[in-house]
Amino acid sequence: MFLTKKEERILEGDEGETKALAMRLLVAIGDAYDARRMIKVRSAQISGVSYKTIGEPGLEFLREFSSEGAVATVKAMLNPAGMDLARWRELGVPVEFAQKQLEIMQYFSRMKIETTCTCIPYQANGEALNREHVAWAESSAVIFANSVLGAYTNREGGPTALASSILGLSPLFGMHLDEERVPTHRVKVKCKLESDLDYSLLGYWIGETVGSHLPRIDGIHKAPSRDQLKALGASMAASGSVPMFSMRRKADRGREHETIAVDKEELLQVSRRLSSEHGFETVCLGCPHLSLGELKRVANLVSGRKTAKRLWCFTSRYLRNIAERRGYASAIEQAGGRVICDTCMVVSPIREMGVSGLVTNSCKAAHYLRSLNRMESRLMSLEECVRHALS
Amino acid sequence: MHSLRLEMKGRRVVAGQGVGEAIISKRAVSFFGGVDPTTGIVVEVGHELEGHSIQGKVFIFPRGKGSTVGSYVIYGLRKHGAAPAAIVNIETEPIIIGGCVLARIPLVDRLDSNPVEAIRTGDWVEVEGNSGIVRVTKR
């Protein structure tokens, strides 16, 4: 790929070994995917933050990589960590785990990376704008950025997003190019979607069916809310590796080569496969992290009542602070629920925290709880989840 | 009796030279959860290489899969002296590329014949990461 003189010099080590390593990484990826050149990115969002997922190899890498003084040169944000960085003791996170997680956070801070840990950076002071190029790693944020915000990002990994945060660059290929952002599959939705869970189930089915292709979703007549689009994209990017979807009414430039139809029966089948029948004692909401609107919905449902089961609501610290000012957080906590920041049910050491199975409204969570934690979950809508916690 | 030699031409992805005994996986490999970063032993339950070590060998498999944390596992292998000498893929992807750059492991893909079929576990393999040439001495 073409490199500018300045990029060549970085590659040769003129600005230090860490920057050279970051550049080698992006150039190797760029060459493998026939990128023409680098493009400047406005922000980077880095995955691989929880000690549970990156373990000792990740921790050792970050220790070494952060030790030579390289710092982020663009806005850099993190995916959820393995615990609430303030309230981990109260929530039963083992001390040895917490020490490792805090060590990881130090290495990120040393690189001037913001320690707002969230999978919805676009609702935590990290908005990506229409036609803006970014390098984000969280798959649900990538699909939301490309499809809803109109920003441009590939599905980055932890190491490439970290390299992009240091260099402010990403190789120009894939979702950074308009000609690649054209739907290939038309998905005809034949049923009415009622709850947030229906959007999550639909996304899961689409991801399984189209794999890594770009679907255009047709037949949803009422414009979905941002919360519904978040649920739709998150499960699509978990069951498949879909980087972007479209909801335009008309096909784009005749690239669609397949039409697939989905009805209530397909959604029921996804639910039957993913959801347990068991009435678990823990309810977890917030995969992806709860928006302010969703926190308000939970607060309204529990206000003045008492939970009979554990109710854990995961969000960013940024949104929790706002939810506190508006009284949503205290309404949930006074009812016996918890508004937990910086982490989620998938990347925290949830078994060690005393959970053996859970109820949630997210197909993405159910998918990863099964594959990464060998844990079963039951799927319900947000309202049903809260009612379950109260009963 | 002369040993049979083969030469294949592929694409350089990560430069460098690596020589060793071949170890083949016919299936895609997830380093995250699949390989112990401290020993180089394949730990994925039910994997055809479960219990075998990739340390010092030329590791040949179709492609990477799974979490991008796999790149850190490949880096961990290097830190613990358990890295493979080189990696050859049918078609590589960013997890393996990232890991090989961080760990300085030569990486070649898109060979002119299928390496998973043409090479057998135990063959002697020389990988020229710079030119993309892979030389095999059959055993």
C-alpha cells in the first residue's frame, strides 16, 4: 500500500519502537486487504479490556506496549472492563481478579486512553458523525456507527484499534469505501415487531442467515427507535459478522442478488434455540449497555416497589451519572436493583459473582454467555424481565 | 533414496524466515481458548491437535477464527518461548496477522497449492516470509 513520507519514517522507527510496531500492524493488515493507503480516523474504540477475556497474554502485552511512552493521538475509548471499577467489592468480584483489572486500566491510562468503558461510545461523549472515519472494535458499535450514524469503520480488533489510537490512522479498505457499503441481501420482514426482544431475535436470525454480507431490511413500517436499532444490530453482529445493514426502501445500485423472507415462526425458532425455560434468579439488562431511555423505563417499572430477584442493569459511567441526576439510578437502587457501570454480564467473572444462569432481553448476551461462559439464559422483553425480577 | 522436495509460492503477509517440522490442522484455529500461551499446547477440547505442541514448528491451518484476543495469545507464545517458527494459512485474516506482527512470526498465505493437503505433519518446512516461498521436504 502507498505510505506517505511521514508514515514511512514511523514504520522505520524514527518515532520510536511502539509507533513502528503499530504501523507494521496496520500496514500488514492493509497489504493483506489491498488497501490503497491509510486514512485519518477521528476516534478509536478498543476492545479486549476485561481481564476475563484478555488474561495474562493481553495484560503482558499492554504492560510492554504502554511502557515506552506512546500515547493516543486521537480520541480513544474502551470497551467494557471486567468489573464496575468503583463498586467491584460490593458486587462480589474476587480481589485477585480486581487487582489484575486495575493494573490493565493503569496501562490504558498511561497511553492517555479514556477509561469510559462502554460498548455504546456513541451515547457516552464518543459520537461518530455522518461520513466520519473511525476505528472501532466493539462489533455492536461498529454496526451502529456504519448503519445508523453514517460513520465509516471496519470491524477492528483490540490490537488494530489500539494501533489506530496511537497513529490516528486506519488502512483504507472495506467499510471505509462507499462502493463496499452496498447491500447484497434483501430481508423481507413479514411479521410485526413488538418488543425490543423481537428486534434482537430478528437481528440474530439475519446474522445467522447472511453471515458477513450486507442486508437491507425491508417491511418494517414504523421507524424503529435507536434502542431497537441497537438491539437489532448487536445480535446481527454476534450471530454473524455483519458490519452494516440498511433500512432504505429502495435497493441500491442493483447489487442485491438474493431476497430472504422472515416471519414470526423464524423468530420463535431462534428464541427456542437460545432461550432456556428455566426461571433464573438473576435478571441482567444492558447488552449492549442501557441507554438513558432504557434506564428510565426500568426506573418507572420498579419505582416504589421491591425486587424479589437480583436485578443488574449495566450501563456506562457517563450515562449513570446522568441517570443519577434524573433520579432513575436511585429509583432502581431503592427497589433493590443495581445500576452497574464499566462492565456487563458477558465480560465480568459472573460465575464467581454467584450467578449460575440468568434472564435477559439480549440475544447477543445469550449467545456469548453460552459460548464463553457455558451459561444458559432465558430471553424475555425488557418489561417482562423487570416483572420477573419483581415477582 | 532421495527425499521428495516441493516448492510452493505464496503471498508474504509478515516477513521473516522460519524453519521447522510441519504441524497441520485441517480446521480453522482459534488461538483464544484454543492454544495455551505459556506452553504452545493445543487445548481446544475435541480439536484434532488437542494435546500437541506447536512450539518451534511450522503451523499450517486454513484460517484463524474467534476473538481478536487470539492476537495476544500469539504474542504470549513468543513471550514464553513457545511460539511456532512460522505460520502458513490458506487465506489469513486480521487475528493471525496481528498476532504474527506482534510476535514477529513469519506468515505466508495464498499458496499455489493447498498447504493443508500438500504438506503432512512431520514434513520439514522452510518458510521464506519475505518472498512467500515455502519449501517442503517430505518424510
